[in-house]
Amino acid sequence: MLGRAGETELLESLLRRAAEGHGGGVVLHGEPGIGKTALLSYAEERATGFQVLRAVGVAPEADLAYATLHQLVLPVLGLADELPGPQAQALHVLFGRAHGAPPDPFLVALSTLSLLSLLAGEKPVLCVVDDAHWADQPTLKTLAFVARRLDNEPIALALAARADEGHDTDLPHLRHVPLMGLSPEAAKALLAERAGARRLTDSERNHLLAATGGNPLALIELAGRELPTEGTQEPPALTDELQRSFLSRIRARHAESLPLLQLIAADGSGSVESIDRAAASLRIATDPLHRAELDELLTHDGTRLVFRHPLIRSAIWHGASADRRAAIHRSLASAFDTPADQHRRAWHLGQAAVGHDEQAAEQLERSAEQAALRGGPAAAMAALSRAAELTPDGPHRGRRLWAAALAALQGGFTAAAVELLGRAEREPHLDEADRIALAAVRAVVAEFAGSPEDAMDLIKPWIPRALRIDRRLFTPTVVMYGDLGIRANRPQAWADLAGWLDEITLAPDNPEDAVLRLLHSVSRVRAGHGPRPAACDGAAVESLTEPVTMTLAGGIARGLGDYELSRRLYRSAGQLARNSGSLGALAWNLEYQAADEIARGRFGLAESYAEEGCQFAAEAGQPNTACRNRGLLALCAAIRGRPEAGELATDVLAEASGRKLADAMAYARRALGLVELVAGRHHEAARHFEAVGGWDADAPADLAMGIVPDLVEALVRAGEHDRAAAATARYARWTEHTAAPELGALTARCRALVGTDAGVHYAESLRLHAMSDSPLEHARTELLLGEQLRRDRRRSEAQRHLRGAAETFRRIGALTWADRALGELRATGESARTGSPEAGALSTLTPQELRITLFVGEGLTNREIAAQLFLSPRTVDYHLRKVFQKAGITSRAELMRLVLAERPA
């Protein structure tokens, strides 16, 4: 550890904190030979009292899903049966111990976290992964997921990786430590300690330091060799120098075993049995292996062979000729002959193939199917991409590229998906269904990480043909077009859909057709083609089992005014996504649930959903979804009168404008407008509301219409009565064919603000509010009516409405609105209590604590809550202890009673 005092102190601190219950992790980055492996060994030596789990990434397994994770947790997989059923099943299916549906990658990650947390209940855990740049991507994503959740876990992660090879190991929530060369003093001490009998002159030592950059392994390996003369041509890269040094030493000591070592280097699995079989087909003797003659190069941990240093393996493998490497891959493919090893067989066949090889391509395609069953989209992507390279010209190649792109998208590898889609689209033999599927995948990429407008343009030309070819297969794509029309502020989408769906006949009892019937109805209403249709066929729609389609159907039901069906679909879809571990679908669903809770005046729960959605969207590679959820958080902050609302909204506006996220911009604009409106800056409020856009279209945009009640109030207060009346007329036309009493109440309120029969319209608005579940808007209507009555000198009636408005605002946590109502109440001559409301215990909880508390109220155990929230049981227990302290209670029974007594704001 010469010259590594800072790094060793960091590792010791990591272990100390983990032993105290506050885990974390580190990634050591550096070139080969810089000392990464030595530092990992140091951490293992210092981990007294820890359970240590180890794994080493290897290049042949870099595209085999969860291969490195399997190494890491294999010694403790017996504990999996103690996990909740879905998590235990996920690990058993993943590692070939059971048959079943492919586990979602995030369910695998949660299961891994739970397994490590369970193990850490006995003693702290240290997970060590060397050569992490060769770890497969699903394993790296799993480790990133775990790393984000270690604050209250006695678990430490220590990884080592090269910065410029293999997969990206820039994992968030792990401290990244770049390792530099040794200082001259440390290098001099190392050479004095290791140089042996030969003493280096000062000139030789300085030359060696300059040539190696202080790389400790290079210093040791090259100290005994003759270096190039100073002033000669620049030497090869350090890695080449080291590999030549290793290879020279191996050839001198183990020349006869070099073919065997090349075979072991290519294998990747470390299985002695498979190496024996492959060696027999190549007529390579394995005696040196069984006589322990290669112990200076290899270690055997009881389950697999591992090279003592990755450069030894690299030097041996890259020292073989291309023909020799192909022959070795073919022999290994033959050696992996069991069903459980088909993915390894396919990979080696693919590496051995030269030019087009349909047989190898078919094997790789079947391997990809198996990878999907194990929840390994990255492995499926790699296998399918290689299969496409081996596929002769024809329709199979485009289909395999499309499948590889879809696997990439499912794994969150957006850039790879875009590249693969580009290759697929250049294929000349795609049929129409293939091209529709390609457009749909591109649209999903654009929706999650690009521009909704681009997504619409990608799928619009294909939807009429999709409805004709296989409408049920492409139902999600068709429905997505309507959703994108709202998000992109393009109302023409409704007319497009109405025209397309007019041309087809839909079956009465099919769930997908039921969704399309709903879409047809809302499209005709929004496009102005017909009156409000009959009630929604909720039973057929609710029989759907795919969370994304269910969420989209919920949005359609809301557009028709069936808010109860909409909420049931949102909740069912969210629950399906949680149960299956589909974090990407859940992140997207939570935005809809958060927006619905805002409409219901339950801002604490809305914030809880939106914060969870932000976190999961970031993990699932959906920056647009994360931005939209942040927009909802800004809106909640604005309504609740929090000082950070303006800054939050401004940040969202800046991010959303770059990707043309009209819906996120609308959330932010509304937040900024409400801040100005309640503060009495009415012109500024109207400016923000009008900036949403979509006002001049023949068919008004949904985003614009959604904030008309706010705009009308701002315009009336700013003295712009004509503009307010025009906006009210447009809003009335937009809402006349919807069944929701909420929209009828808001239409009546707008008419009261701009018309002559204000009393009649206010009475109608309050009547409809009483039938709905929108306390914020109900209270705003009472506030406006109370102000009008006060101006008409009807003091007692004004006080009644103002008092009701103030109490509702206080109850739901809209404090600046409550202050405004109280000010109006004082103006009537009634003394009004000011200050913060008496907060219930639940209102003091963080969003995470509130989520956990609500699940306790539903009777879930800590393990069940952990599974729902993608946390470990220990983290749930930590938050519950804080909830008990804040609420002054000591039992779950008391907490359940508290949940029943207090509804979240």
C-alpha cells in the first residue's frame, strides 16, 4: 500500500460506516496495474467481522445477463427462500433454479437488495467486484440500484474498473476514486523493496518512472528488463508493454501449457468441467491444471478458476492468433451442451463465426429469448445484435435488429436502441408490420427521452395501416398517439383519431377494442364531431393486464369525465407495475396518479407519488418522465404556498423547453401563475397562464383548456373582461359533452365571473362541486362568491362562504389561499385566526414516510411494503421508527388508527 494512504483511509472509513449501519460504496478507476486489485484485497483484509462476497468481471461474460451477479451472490443464494415470494421466485428463475415468467430487471434488483439486507442482519456485508468494466450491464444496473439504497444498511460495495474499456461503471451514489501513478518517493520505495539483487541507477530509475508513469505493476514487471534507449521513438501503450512482459514470462515458464491457458482465458465461466470437455476436443492436456502446476497464474475458489491478475488473462488470450481463437470458441461451444448453458454455447458460436452464418445467428436468437426469460435485456440486445451481423441479407436481419433495439429500450440503453433502430430501418426487406413496429419503438424512445412532437410524427403515418393489419397488437401505439397529442399541445390528434377509428368495426367484448372504443368516443367529443357518448364499458377495460395500456386507458376515461373509472385504472396499473417490478411502467404511471391527487386536493400524497416517480424515472432512463413529475412537485409547492415553488417551476421550464415538453411546461406555467394570482399580481398571472399556448386552434388544446378557470379569474381581476368572456365561451364548448361534475362546476364559476347572473352561476357551481371530489376548486369558488357578497354588502352570507373557504384551504394545506380567505373574512368585520393550521401528525411526514405509513394503514407488513416501494425491509423499519417518533406512538395498531383518523392532504 505504498503511496496509497488516502485510498486506504477511504476504504477503512467505508467499512467503519457500514459496520455502524450506514452503508455506501466506492469505485476505484485506473489503468491496468495501477493497484486497484491490491486495494480491493486490502479492503477484504480489513473487513473483520464482515461477510465478504466476491466477483470478477470477465470479457467473455460481459454480455451474459447477471453472470457477475451470479458469482457475487452464489454463496448465499440459499437465503433466497426467506425473501417474499415474488422476489424469491425472481432469483430462482434468473439463475435457472425454477421456471417462470421473466422477472423484471428492477424486481431482480430489489430481490438482490433484500437478499443482501437479510444477510446483513447477521453481520455487515462487503461486496467486492474486480474488473467491474467487464461485468454485464444488468449486474451493473442492479449494483447501481442497490447503491442508491444503502444509507441505512450495513452493506459496503467496493468495485474496481478501468475507465476506458468495457462497460461504463460511472454508477451514481458510489464515490469515484481515480487512481494515479505513485509519487516518485513511493515508487522509489517500491523499487527498493521489489527490485531484488539488481540495483537500479538513478538514471535507470528515473527513466523507468517516466516510462511507466508510476504504475506500480509496470514498475515491478519492467524493472528487470532492458528499457528502450532514451530519446527513441515513443514506446507503445503501457497495456501493450505489460502484456508483452506477462506473455514473455509465461512462455518462459509454462510454454507447454500455453494452449490450455488460452482455453481457460476464452472460457469465462471458470468451470473445470467445461474446460476439460473443450480441451479433449482440441487434444490439449489438462494435467498441469490438476497437478497445480499453474497455481502462480490461477486460483480456484471451489467453484471456478480465476486468473490471479486480469492482465495475465488478457496477455494470454490476445497472444493467440485469430484462427486459434476461433478454434477455441468452437470447442467451447461444443463443451456447453446442457440446456442451462445454451446462452454460453450460442455466444461462443457467434464469436467463432466468420461472415454470414445463419445457424449461429439462430442459436444467438434463441439465446436472446432465454436471456429475456432471465430478465436480461442487455444480454438479449448483445445476442440479437451479433445475430443480425451473422444473418445473410433478408427479412430475418431487420427483424433481429428491431428485436435488439426493443431489448435495448427495455434495458434503458437508449443510445444503443437508437443506433440499432437506424440499422434496422436501412434493411430493404422489412414488411409493413415490421416498419410499424420500428416506428412504434422509435416513438417510445422519443416519448421517454426525446420530444413528444417527434414521437407523434413518427407514428402518425403508420396508424391507419396498424389498425388495418392488427389493431389489437398495435392498440398501445394508437392510444399513445392521443396521449402524445395532449402532451405536445396538438389538438389535431383528436380529429386524426376520430377519422381513423370511424373506418373500423370494434368487437364488443375484447379489452383492446374496449380501449379503442373509449378512444373513439373521446376523440369525437374533443374534435367536435358528436355529442357525449354512452357510459364507458369499464368492465372490459378493467380486464386489461398490461400497466402502460391500463394507464393510457385511465387517461381516456378521464377525458370522458369518468373520473372514478380513471382512478381505478391508474391504481390498478400502478399496483400491477409494483407487483411485477416494472419500474419504468411505474415511473410513468405515477405522474398520472400524482396529477389526479392534485385535482383531489391531496397534495401530500401527490408529492409522494411525484417524488417516487422522479426517482424511478431516473433509474429507468426516462428523463422526460422525471421532468414532468418535477413539474407536478412545483405545482404542489405553489398551491401550498412554499417559497421554493418559483425556483422549482423555473428550473422545470428551462429543462422542458429544451425538449419541447409542453405538458411539463404547462405544469410549471400554472405553478408560476398561481403564485402570482394568490399574491394579487393578476397581469403577471395571466401572462403565465396564456404562455401555455394552444388558444387559437380551431379545436382547443387540452393543456390550454385545463387552466382556463385560472386564466379567467386572473383576467377578470386584471380588468380584462372581454378576453375573460371569450375564454369562458371556449371553455364551455370544450366541457359541454363531458360528464364530470368538476368541469361543470368550473364552467359555472367562469360564467359567474364574466356574466350578469353571477348568483345563479355560483349556486350551480357549488351544487356541482358538492357532487365532486375537488376541495381546492370548491374552496376557490366559495372564496370568489364570498368576495362578491362582501362587495354587495351581504356580510353574513359572505362570512359563511369565506369561513368555509378558509377552513378547506387550511385543511388541505393551501396556506397562502387560506391567508387570502382570512383577509377577506376580516374585511367583513369578523375576527379571523391567522397563522399555520393545527397540523395533524401525518402532515409532518416526509413523502417517503407518508408512503410507508399509508401502506401500514392497508395492513401490509414491512417486507410487503419494501417490495412495493423498492426498498429493503431494514429501510422501511428505519422510516417507521421516525414516523413513530413524530406521531408520538409506539405500535402499528396506533398508526393504523391514525391513518383512519387523518386523511393525507
